[in-house]
Amino acid sequence: MQTARIPGTDLEPSVLCLGTADMGAKIPRADAFKLLDAFVQAGGTFIDTAEIYSDWVPGEKSRSEKLIGEWLTTHPMSAREKIVLATKGAHPRLNTMHINRLAQADIETDVEASLKNLCTEVIDLYWLHRDDPSQPVGDIIETLNALRTTGKIRYFGCSNWRTDRIRAANDYAAHHGLQGFAANQPMWSLATVGRAQLADQTCVVMDEAMVRLHAGTQLACVPYSAQANGFFQRVSSGTAAAMNTT
């Protein structure tokens, strides 16, 4: 499997990243372990999860992270060193999506929880899962750099952030000699997304302005829903249709 270096970092993960949102929920432990094993055996080294993954299922929280942490403990330390482990935090609680969680205490709390869940001492790539436009980007960048200084995260990125906020955050980092976002994780695929159909309007979809940002700065893009949630598997090869999907 091919690898690619994330610009501005020493991370060189596989170009295919294994998303794990359903592990611990729709995908039970035994099947999840088989998928993780098969991915690594095929040369995959990039695993992406989130502190909130599987929380839409009643019961235990952070099942995806905990399952991956358990899987990592079944492998030798050398295996962990080959994995680029990414997770996301600072997401609103699902029952109170209107209450943002991007203050310093929120970020620090979620990082500590993810480290424990994943049974690891450091997170290779830490994503902020949502934005809070009322929070100054400078405060956010300062918090993330402090976590990097203490060795809890190596690099960080953003998910579901608008282009102007990403640019402002990285401009702040550059002006103050700090690390900025190493990557961006928007919704992006070959399908055209019908924005009005999105159940979660806090999701940010790749648009022309964001494409220009990536092209002009070489900021890495690690999209989610890259297969349009299986949409193209449901379209017959002989069908020509306007493709709008969530």
C-alpha cells in the first residue's frame, strides 16, 4: 500500500485511512479485530477514530476508541510504532449539540480520555471534531501547542471547520511561531452533497474556497465519507443520474 507524508510533519501514513465510527456499535469486537488485522496486513498504517464514536448507541461511551485500544494491546509495541493513530475530540455531547465544547478544559479533558481509551501515551494526529466560532483561534492554537509540548499529542488538525477559521488559525500559529493545523478533515467525495439533506448541519463540506486553501497552502486533506457512505455501490453501472447524497 502506498504511503504519503503529511506536509510539515514526520508522519507518513498509508494513503488509505481506516475509519472506525461503527466499531463497537454496528461492528462487534470480533469482526472489528478481523478488519483491523486485515487492514494492517495489507499495509495500512492510518487508523482514525473519535472520542464520541459509537455514543449514538445507548450504553457504554467511546466504544470505538476503547476497542482500538484493546486491539493495540494485543500487538507488540513495534506494531503501535508503525501505526499513525488519529482521534477526534471537543465534539458537543450528542444530547446537547447546541452546547459547544471547545474551551481549553474541554480539549484537555477529551485528550486525557482518549489517551486512556486508546491505551497509548501519545496521539499522533489529534483532530478538533467541531468548531466554535465564538472561541478565538489564538486560544485554541495555544491550548493544542501546550498539549504537544507535554507530549500528549504530536500533531493536530481540524474537522468540520470553515475555510476562514482554518486560515485564521494557521495565520495565528505562523505569526506566533507555533504549530498550526497539519491537516483538515471535511466531508468530501465524488458525490455532490445535498446540504439541505444533511441531518447534522454542523458538518462542513468541501467547497471551492476550501479547495483553493488546500491547493495554495499544501495543507493535507483527510476527508471523511470519502465513499459517500456507500452511495456508489447502490448506483448501477448503466445508470446516469444526478448524484446528491448525505
